Amino acid sequence: MALSLAACGGSGDSAGGGSDEIHVLVYGDATNKVEKQLVDTFNKTSKVKAVLDTIPGADYQSKLQTIISGKQAPDVFFNWGGGSIKPYVDAGLLMPLDDFIAKDPGLKSRFLPSVFDTAVVDGKPYGIPMRGTQPVLLFSNKKVLADAGVTAPRSWDELLTTVKALKAKGVTPIALGGGDKWPTQMWFQYIYDRVAGPEHFQKAVDGDKSVWASADSKKALGMLKELIDAGGFGTNYDSVKFTDGGSPALLATGKAAFELMGSWEYSTLQDAYPDFVKNDLGYGTFPTVEGGKGAPDNLAGNTNNYYSVLKTTKHPEAVAAFLKLMYSDQFVKGQLGIGNLPTTTNTQQFLDGSASPAYSTYQYDLVKKAPHFQLSWDQAFPPAATTTIYQAVQQFFNGQTGPDAFIAAMQNLPAA
Amino acid sequence: MRGRPNYLAGFGSLIWLFVVGLPLYVLLVATFQSRADYAANGPLAFPERFTLDNYVNDLDQGFAQYFLNTVVVTVAVVGIVLLLVPPLSYAIVRSDGKATGRVFRLFLLGLAIPSQAVIVPMFYLINEAGLYDNLLGVVLPTAAFAMPVCTLILSGVMRDITPELYEAMTVDGATPWRIFLQLVLPLSKSGLSTVVVFSSLQAWNGFLFPLVLTQSSENKVITMGLYDFQTEHGVDIPGLLAAVVLSMLPILLVYLFARRALVQGLMGVGGK
Amino acid sequence: MTTAAVPTVDSTDKSVRRGRSSRSSTGVGRPGFAWAAPAAAFFGLFALVPLVLVVVLSFTRWNGLGSPEFVGLDNWSRLLDDPVMVKSLWLSLFLTVLGVVVQTPISILLGVWAAGRQRNRAVLSAVYFVPLLLSITAVSVLWRAVLDPNFGVPSEATWLFGDGNLFGTQAGAIGVLVFVSTWQFTPLHTLIYQGAARAVPQVLYQAAQIDGAGTVRQFFHITLPQLRNSIVTSMVLMVVGGLTTFDTVLILTQGGPGNDTTNSAYYMYQKAFKSFDFGAASAIALLLVLVATLVSLAMVRLTGYDKMRSTMEGV
């Protein structure tokens, strides 16, 4: 019934049905203005017009899943690669991009390989990188560190001593927006990568549940526990959120010394506390772990965002032409101008035109030399796993559950 | 009557004034300062540098459009309810057919159906009807779920019309239609105003249906504007609170100019 | 309802009245089913059809992609084994009961107080009303900001809030949810009681004063019993509202910490739109409908609220 209805109707619909339109669905936020410009550029020359649709923040993934198989489905949509598109590939909704790439090799060769590979599912490419890369970095308030007579820690042991010194000064050592849960997850991502190496998590995503009970896994949990118990995050982190500005404000106003956050922290702070960014904001990588299996240069975070294409699109040529813009000079300049960091091979030559050149260059070099870029756990697993992961990390942090319960919860995740 | 002042009650009422007033004070004060000042001075401090930027920014970001959408939804919901519920209540009170009795019990059952319970198939139906991301798609279910309470209220009021009045008109050979227009509606004014107040509050406050059934900013209602504001512009508490103030302005105006009707209408929710 | 067909001695009064009225006015003067039909059809389409579909979906597995797959009672057996589900039901009931227990006394006291005609009471009542002008969303957003541990009121009143970890502990998070609902909905219930208290015949108080009863005794022996019907109405509203609390949970606590404030309504939403398990979500939805129906029925029975139906027969 649903199918026949969908096939007959639709001519009068605003979305999906238009005969000479392609709908581009993106995550609604400040970056949309660059996407709007790009769509305008595209529409100047193309007979098939692109229409930009946005879904605001937190509900993007749920809205996408509810419309993607119906007649409101877009032609092209924003995603995080990895597990975020796996269910759609499995359901046969997405178009493998081999043909596009065969006709226009730049769709692959013009992007950094490690980034491009995150959207490869079952050996086939399904996503073209768009927007930028967002590694998670350890941000700090240099003034607070100086007052306590410490510097940003390079190793985990240094971090523990720094925490003690800061606590003695009456400062919350690390700001954490635990109310959002994903900032808590960032600590797990990094510590697991440092201690057990990237292969460990990859096995877990592939369905090997035993790795969660491994010695490395337990060691990582033990180290985290030590940091929590040492008062590294204070006591009320679960009442703090990043998304309502709570945790960045802690850092900027000097009530906390560190925050582990995605690279967007910079522009967030720039908006609200420009003076702090100019004078006292520090940034660096996650501390190294002695004897750990993961390379100290490994990164974690959002590898990139991607555009994927639905099989049902009526205008594949137009879509291919649109995707070609993702490595154009205009795109790269536009993204850099608002603080994003695209991962095209031509990015480097435009870094000087970035909103904050030093910061962009620093990130670009990190990403380029990183042996592995760990995709955020909640995006590596399919969306259905997110709730469980968030609950497990939060309950481990606030002491409601111990390592065994955490391990059991992670073993119950649906495999990707 | 109870003439001498009741100090205990007076004291209690002042405590409640504090409970009600404190957050409202925080709300107002925060909206007139910049983010940095709010973070630096705390929620209770009076603004040092007074600014209207938060309001201006909010309006720039489309809040005017959200208002308009909310007004459209509210008017449409109230319209549907006013069109359908009075005849239904009249039938429930005056019909002697068994079918209407069953319908009444159906609506009583409807009181216990939370809108969350049907949200999944509702999404499916609205989507199939081509009404996804369309204000009409929000209006229809919102009106349907406002109907049980409205029916209960209105049939209660109509039941108070004495049978003698009906009989008198029937003896004169009046049709149900004439009785409805000349007797029932004029005597149900209080109930009708309660129904208007109740259904417009439902529409004005609606959250789940717009959350699931709309997506684009052209079709955003105020509650969604607030919700998305929280996730999209995460960091801006004063801006968010200014949006809260803006969202209450229209109802505040209604309250200032029609306090009596609004209050009477709400008292009616609890029965006469 | 069937008394007319089976006349017995006991029900003579009813059947006689019924017989008379239908003789005098069958056909003319009375509205037929057609008057109820449009509303019934509308409500059926947008409330009952979806409800039937929920029943169907609860026997399927469906993630929103492709078509639902029939799995029999699988969702149900998984749910009954699901500790979170059981916890969420208890939590829904607990939040509801707590809401009623907290809101009722405050609303009655405020309502009776506001029923007085003094000028200062009228002015204060106008202020008390303001929370009701805000949407639930706005109220939740406001309180989230007001209760921020570092930049909200708790940072200014550490003697009361300690480290301000309100959203990080179960007691704190539940307390916030109950408090915020109370803050918003007390004005509504106050109005209900205010209206009812004004309707109490003054002669009752005059008689009590002659007997020498003080304010407190008057309150317990006259006002409270006279408010009985309003208490029932107000409590039914609180219970139905409490069981289905959703917006406040979504905005204030997201069901956390852990799943400590995941009530059934939020759990259902989470299962449907976060885990994309629409089958299980539908089963939870039905459980919710079932509990809400049972609770409302029980309240209606216990309080005699259903006498409405008998008045209908008498018309």
C-alpha cells in the first residue's frame, strides 16, 4: 500500500517529486551559509536546480532515518560516514559512487585518503567529503595553568599531577559537559585508542564482543577511573552541558583549566569570548600513554562530514556535477572562512585565508600526519547503538556502574 | 465573613511569590545583557551594560516567522474544534440514539490516549498523506487530541440547560438545527470560551507533533524555535532566554487585555 | 443502558422517564447521529486509526526502512524482560504520585486564599498566573538555565544546593522534574480551586462562625469537603499529565543521569526515534495507554466521577 501510494503521488510535493530539482539535505547550523552559496553557484549554470533543506542539530539523525525511505527522501544528504550510513547501505538505499569516480577521478583523488576511507562501506565508496575535519583536542586556559604553576600535560602521568596542582588551587581541573553525554564519550575514545590501539575498537565494531573484556580494555577503564576519582572533573559535571554553553564558559571564565572538545570549540569560544581566545586559549593533543599500543599521533573525533547519494535520484548527472564542487577552490575558501577545515588536497594553499590561520594550520598538520583518525564511537556504530553507549559512559563516570557493567553494556551493542 | 487578616496565609503567599518571581527575574535580567556579562556576573546581578541585541538577533533569525506559523496553527486548531465539538456535544446530550452514546464513550477513552502513544503511526499517516513538513499536518492531529477534553467540558455545560427549555422549543416545532442555534449555543457561551482557551493553549504549546512532523524553518512553530535554538546556538543563554520572552509575548498581550475571559475559561476546565 | 428493554421494578423511575421523553419527541427536535458523525470520523481518523496501527506495529520489527516484519509476541516478551522498561513504568507512576502530592496542597491553599476578594490577593494572583503563559518548552529551557550549577542560581546559593549537581543525581533530577511541573501547573489548579471556593455558599461559613469555629476548622470542615469535585477534576488532570510527561524530560534531563529519569513516555520516544526500534516503541506506547486507561478508570470509579453518564440517561 505504502509503495503504490508513494509511486502514484508526489507530483505536487515540494520535496523529492520535483522533476527538475535535486534536494540536498544538511545538518542545520552556522555552516549553512556556505552551503547556500555553493547551491547558488551550482544553480547559476545547472538546468537542474539544487534545493537546500536543513534539519536542525540534535534531531538530524532521527529525522533522516524517518524520511529516507519515504517520498520525502532527499537526493543527496549530509552524514558522518561509517556506522551512520551503514543501515542505509544494508537497506539498499544508497548509490555506490564508483561510476561517478570513474567519470571524475577527482571525486576521490582530491581528498586526503584517510578521510575518504571513512565513508567506504563493504569495500565501496558511498560518501564524498564535505565541510571539514573535526579532531578532538585538549583545550586549556593558559592563565589558569600559569597561576597554578603548571603547563599543558604531554603524558597521562603528567595529567594526573597537573590535576592535583589545579585542585589544590581550588580550580575544577577539567570542564566536562556530562549532561550531553557525548563529551564524556570523547575521553573513552582517546584512552582506548592510546592504550589498546585502533585495531581493538575496529574489532569491536566488526562484532568481536570479547575485546571489551580484554586486559587493555580493563586497563583503560582503570586509568579513567583513577582520573575521575582524583577529582579531575569536579563533582557536578553531569549537570553541565556543552550545548547550553556551560562547559566552554567554565574554561573561558577560568573556573576550569581544561576541556576535551571537538575543534569547533574554537569558533564557539570566539563567538562568546573573543578576548579569551586572543589572550589565553591554549590547545594541544590528548596526552600520550606510556606503553600503550596506539600511536601518540593518533586522533579521534569527527573524521569529516560526507554527502551520500540516494539510488532513487532522478538526476545522477546533476548530483555528480554538484559533488564536484566539494573540491572546488570556492568551497575550500568558504569553509576556511568560517573556521571549518576541509580535507581536500588543495586546502593547504588556502590556509592563510582561514578565519584563524595558525589554528587551521595546526589542525591540518595534525590530521595529515596522524597514522589513524578514530571516528567517534557513536558514529562508528549504527545510530541505534547511541543511546546504550551514552548511558554506559555516563554511568561509568558517575560511579553508578563499575567496569564489569560497562563491559557488559558494550558487549550488548548491535554490531555494525 | 473572614475579616481579620490571615498572617500565616500572607506569609505563605509571599513565599510563593518568591518562587514564581525569582526565575522570571533571572529571565528578564539575562536577556538585557551580553553572553560574556551574564557568565561573568551571575544570574542575579542587574545588567551593567543594557543591550537589546539578544532580541534583535532572535527576530533576525526568523522568530517572526515562527510566530506567524504558531498563530496559523492555533487559529486552525480552534476553528476545527469549534466546528466539530459543539454539534457533537449537542448530539451527546440530546440524541436518543445508541450510536451517540458509544461515540461519547469513545471520546472518554480518548482522554487516556497520550499523543506520544500514536506518534509513530501518526508520522506514517501524515507522511503518506503528503502532509509531512506542512502546517496542516500539525493542525489535524493537534485538533483531534484536543477534542476529548473539549467535548467533556462542553457536553457538561450543555447538560445544564434544563429539559424544559428544550421541550418548549420542540413543542413549537423547532428543528434540531434551530434549537442548536437559538438555544444551545447562546446558553453554552461559558463552555465555548473554555473550549477556545483550552484548545488554543494545546496548539500554542504543542511540542511532539511539530517535533516529529515538521522540519524546515518555514514551517517551524515557536516551541520548535525554542527547542532548536537550544541545540543549534548552544552557547547563547541570554539569546535563548530572550526567545523565551518573545515566545510568551502574544499570550501576555491576550492576558493583559482579556484577563477575565482567559481566567474564566481556564476555571471552566475544572468544571463549573 | 439496557434498562428500557428489560423493565424491572427497581428501574421504573428511569424507564418511565425514558419512555415518556422518547414518545414525546422522537424524530422531531432531537439531533440524530449525523450531528456526531463529523467529529467521530475526524477523531477516529487521527486518533483511533493510529492507535490500531500501534497495536499492529507492536507485533512487528521495523526500523523505519523497508517494511515491518511480523515477529509475533517478540517485542512483548523482550519488554517484560527489560529492566529499563519496568523501571520506567515505576518512574512514571512515581513522578505522577509525587506531582499530585506536591501540587494538590499548594494549589488548594493558594486557590482558597485567592478566592478572597481582597485587592492584594487579586494583584498577587495575577502574578502567580504568569508561569501558565509560558509553554512547557519555554519553562523547561528557562529552568535549565536558572539551575545551571556554575552560572545559574545554585552558584549563588551553595548553602542550599551544595555543588549544584542537580541533574547528575537521581534524587536531584526527579526533584527538578517535579518542581518544574509544579511551578508551571500550580496556577491552573489554583484557578480551579479558586473558582470552586468562591462557589461555596457563604451561609455555611456564617453558621460555623456562630458555632465559634476558627479559620482552620472552617477550612477543614467546610471548604475542603465542598471542594471535593474540584479535587477529583484537578487530580485527574494531574495524573493524565503526569503519566505522559515528555517535553520536560526531553529538555531538562534527557532521561538521565543514566536512565534514572527515563519515564515510559520518554523511553518510548527513545526506542522509536533514537534506537529506531518502532516495534518495541509501539508496545511501550500500548502499555502506556493501558496504564493511563486503568488509572483513569480507577479514579473515575473511586470518586464517582462517572455519574455523568447517569445524568445523561436521565435527560
